[in-house]
Amino acid sequence: MKTIILTGGGTAGHVTPNLALLPALKDAGFEVRYIGSYNGIERKLIESAGIPYDGISSGKLRRYFDPKNFSDPFRVLKGYAEARKLLKKYKPDVVFSKGGFVAVPVVLAAGHYKIPTIIHESDMTPGLANKLCIPSAKKVCCNFPETLKYLPEEKAVLTGSPIRAELLKGDRLAGLQYTHLSANKPIVLVIGGSLGAVHVNDAIRKILPKLLEKFQLIHICGKGHLDESLIGTPGYVQYEYVDSPLKHLFAAADIIVSRAGANSICEILALRKPNVLIPLSAAASRGDQILNANSFAAQGFSAVLEEENLTDSSLYETIENTYENRRQYIEAMEKSHLNNAVDTILSLINECVSS
């Protein structure tokens, strides 16, 4: 039986594309194992998917001063030794890495044993972890045409991001029933989410009365961010988090307002949903969301509203204009060929195994 080891972690964004590959890998006859950090977010997500999991020591390699910079290199070295031991034990045919610092020791260990490795870079420019992994990789997958110029030409493949198949199986009627909203008024789905989206939550709620004149809203606002005073507002429903019914909420939505994390926007593209992207500001991140959003705007997939320009009037006008022009966004997304990432990546994996 062919064996593949998946790796990646630190954030859910480094895990969900791996989860999206699982059904196709199993159908293709692969035994799948996962190497992540001892207690990272990836452990819970992977174990609940029923995949055998091994934890290794992991340290973060920072470009700025931090006292942990003195201890983390030793954690990385320990992780490298542990990864070598695991790869020797499992003898995988191929390794697929979604990035994050836990992946670095695994990819380097695979390089030591000449095990072919494919890595995936979600953002416009490679992060430090993937920069360290690229020399050991056979192929480097990416989401954006602009990323190709940052990668070795003979390794770079524009694939898009693997999307969980069940997200594409949403039912609009089930979404309306779940939210108790009406089919007679357009629906805006706002995906706030983690702490970084407090600004988006607040901005939406400030213009809620005006929005509700024309739209209904489904607001996924993140843990601890429900507004008790708005519970029961006609046409407005809010959730801290939505798991399996999310596909139905996507199906019910006419437009989406979201941050611009690479995986999120690739899901929106696959769903062909007109969208307003409000990227995390450069002050709050390394600026990758701004680059992601601008790429999608340039391809005609998204309207972009930068946080610095976020006002009551700009937010309302951008949502209204996106809805009015929704057809042109849908047509642009329908022309994109970046919707078959699972098949493209699976064929690269099979090539590595057979070569």
C-alpha cells in the first residue's frame, strides 16, 4: 500500500487543506498519517478525522527579537530528530506539507531520506517556514498567479487551494430553515471569526439598521462576540461558530463579507459567491491578506475595502454595489480554472510516487 505523510500546523489554515485532500487520497489507495506538533490545533482536527497522528517538538523561527529565539532552535533540532525517526519507521512514498513551522523538520527529514515532498503555499509571498522548505521540495503549489515569480520555475505549480468537497454540497432551503430567514430578501453572510475580526463585527453592527432595510444578515462573529442586545432582531441572526451547517449558510447567501485569509477566499471562489473582502491591516499582520485581496480584486472576483478606509458609508456602499453588480463577479469566478485543486494536487502526488 502507498503511504503518504501529511504535515502542517499552527493555525487551522495550515490544516483544512490537508483535510480537504483526505477523501481523494483514501480513494486513491493511500494510507495516510499525519505529523504535527504535540498539542497544536492540528492535533484535535486530525484525530477527529480518524487519521493516525504523531506529534514532534516544534519551535517558531522569528525574524524579530524574542527571548524564545534562544530556546526554539533546540526545539526545531529535536523535532528534526523525531521526524527522521518517524519517517524511517513509516517509510512513506511521499510527503505533503501545508506549511507552518512544525512542517520544517518534517520536510528537511524527508529531504535527508530522499522522500519526494510537495509543499503548498497559501499566501501571495512564501512565509519563512516554506522558504526554508522549498529547496527540499520537488513541487511547490500555490494559490495566486503572482506567487509564481517568487518560486523556482521548475518547481512551481498554480493549483489553487484544496476545498472540502462537502462545502460545495450546501442546500439553500436548509440554510433558510436553519436561520429562519426569508427567501424574499437578499442575504449577506458576514464571516467575522477570530479576534482579528472585531473591527468587522463592530462595523457591521453600526450600520445594521440601514443594512436591514434592504438585506438580511447571517453573522458568524467568533467565540465570545455575540451581541446580546441584538438577539431577536428581525432579519439578523448571529452565531459564534458554525460547523457542519456552514455549507447551507453559504448556499443561502447572496453575497459574503469576509477577511482575506487565503483558504477562506479560495472557498468563496469555489462557491462562486460575490464578496467584499476586508483584509487584516498591515499593522496587524505581515500584510499577506492585503496582497491576497488585491489579487482577487485584479482578477474580478472580489470587491476590496481596506480597514483604513472602513467607514459606515464606505461599508454600506461597497456591500450594496457588490450586490448590484453580483453577476459580473460570478462570471469572472466562473472563468477561473483554480477550482480543481484536489485533483491537480493528487496527480502531482501520484507522479511523485511513480517517478
